[in-house]
Amino acid sequence: MVKLLFTLSICILLADYAKSFSISHTRIHLSRLNGWVQRDNDEWEWQEDDPNYAASVATVLLSAPSATPKLPAGSYKPKQSLGQNYLQDANTVAKILRAFHKDATRHQASVEHVVELGPGAGALTDKLVETYGADKLHCLEIDERSVDLLRNKHPGLRVDHQDVMQTDYPALAQNVNHPLVVIGNLPYYITSQILFSLADASHFGAISSATVTMQWEVAQRMVAKTCTKDYGILSVVFQLYAQVKCHFKIPPTVFYPKPKVDSALVGLHFLTPSQLKQRLAGVSPSHLRRVVNMSFQQRRKTVRNSLRKLSLEICQGDADAASALLDSAPLPRPKSVQTAMENGDAFAKTQLLPDDWASMRPEQLTPGQFVELTRLLFGPHVESDGDNIKLGSKVWRKLKHGAND
């Protein structure tokens, strides 16, 4: 009898343990967020996608455990006026740096020169110096406190006291004699303008890749598909100019102070000027900007209604000509676009403008179709290889930002 009671007690204990384990396991599973796991103490922890991942030497350095980034003691506090949210989690820093290394070495064997935008207190900077060396890193920082901090901490590191909105990226690339690889924890309030500055710099082949943090909402817009609410100007521009990948979502808890929204790490691989010209096939980026911006200013209207004012301007006030222009049939695809499509180019396959384009809404048109719509409105209406067009230094960024042509 005693033996039977003992056996029953053991079974009950095992059942309680299994139930507890199941609840804990379920909670961890349900709290999973793109590789992040929320533990029972509500703290977030990164969990590797593939525990058998075989990393390169540089990636091993980037993934190695390090101390949690600390802010200097005293009056060094993030400035709200500069949109500063400092990274304070070592696991996040390692994950960002590993993604950066993959982006930076996608089209080149090694990382020779890195430009970091807004290093702040140096959470990313410290790891970049450790992995690549201070001589290969160039930091751009507007906060004098950070400039002094990083110069004292890393002798030999180039830290320029500079506004990233005014940076001449083509000149930086010319100084090192090759395209730049960029990394940065971008301030939320100027994220779009920094991205547009990089797009303009790609006109000169100045940017190879960029791995940057931003609001989750902005990242979703950049990778959005047609016919979705997130699809807009950012989608058209960066899916035309680059290959865009949203690496992963970042919770607010890894920043100080904690932002009110989720963030994301995004990787961009920019096209070379010749590749971009092949896609544009003679279309001016400045003309494309006008068409895209005016279309999405009234995104609930049809393209015909959104572009009525622009077509009237193109036709110099002739209402009949403007109406006829908006009723025009699509132009034949340029030979370069047709050849790219026949060779399996995914972008070229989506570049044919539909016959009913004027009755569609802007979110229904692909980036390639916006190129063809611009060609229909502005030209060229004859075959062009695109080599004669000037891409320009200020197309997408604001006129007050950066050097003029």
C-alpha cells in the first residue's frame, strides 16, 4: 500500500512539472518576435535562427559576447532635439554588425572602408573598430559630445563633426577610390531624408550598400508590394534604386530612451549608375520624381485625376492636348527593357504599362510601370539607351540638403 501511494505521488509531481514546462514553453513560443524571445521575466533575448550556422572569421568577431554598451557617467544624456535613441543591448549590436558584414561583402571580398552615420555613444562603433580597425572606419556625428568621446576612446579613428544631411557622399567615395558601405542607427525624424540622400549619391556610384535601423513602419513601406496600404513613394524609389531587405524587427527595450514604436534593421544594395540607367532607359529621375510625388499626393484618386494638373503643365496649358495625353496608349517598351525581360530580369517583367493605366490608382502601379508612365508623359518617345541622361545630384533629397550641382 505504501509503495502504491509513493508511486502515485511521483506521477502527480511529474504531471505538474510537465504542465509547468508546457505553459512556460508555450509562452516563450508565442512571444517569439522575428528571432527575439521574451522570457518569463519580460526581458527580450535574441535566439539564433540556426544554431549550426558556420560563420566567417569576421562574423565570429561580430557575434562574440561583449559587455552591454554603457553611457558615460555625468551629463551625457540623449538629446531629444537630435532624435537620439542609443543602443544598449550587446546581443542586438552583435546581430546588427553580423547583418552589416553580410551586406557589405555581398559584392566584394572584404570590407575596406566603413562610413557610420550618427555613432552616438559608440555602441556600434566599438564593435566596428574591434572587427575592422579604426583606420577603416569613418564616423559622421553632429553631437560634439559624441565627437569628443569617440576621439578620446579610439585614437586614430576619424570622427567628423558633421550633419549627415549635408554630407557629400560622392566626395567621400572619391577620397577612398571606391563605393561606400554605410551603417547607422538613424534618427527617426529624418530617416526618409537620409535614405533619399543615399539614393541621390548612388547616381554617382558612391554607395554600394547601407545597413541602417529605422522605424518598423518605414521599413514596411520600403518593401511593400503593390495594392497594399504601405505601398507608396518609398516603395517605388527604393525598389527601383536598390535591392531592399528587412533583416529583422527590433523591440523598443534595446534602446535608451525607449522609443514608442518598434524598429527594424534594413539592408540596401544600390544599383550602379549603369544598371539604374538601363532600368530608366532614358527617363529623367527628376521627371520620375514629379510623377510619383503627384500620384501619391492623392492616392485615393485615379492616376488620371492625380496627374491632370501635371499633364496640363506639360502641354503648356492646352486642355485638349492634356486630355489626349491622359488618354494615350502605352508606348512600346524600349529594346533594353525588352531584352532584360527576355533574359529573365524580374524588374523588367513588371515594367509594361497597362492599357487602362489612367483609371488605376497609384498603389496599383509597379515601380517599373511608373518609369514607363513618366516616359509616356515626358519622353523620350524614341528609343534611347539612357547613357545621355544626367541622373543629377539632387533629385529625391531636399534642395537645402547637401551640395548643389
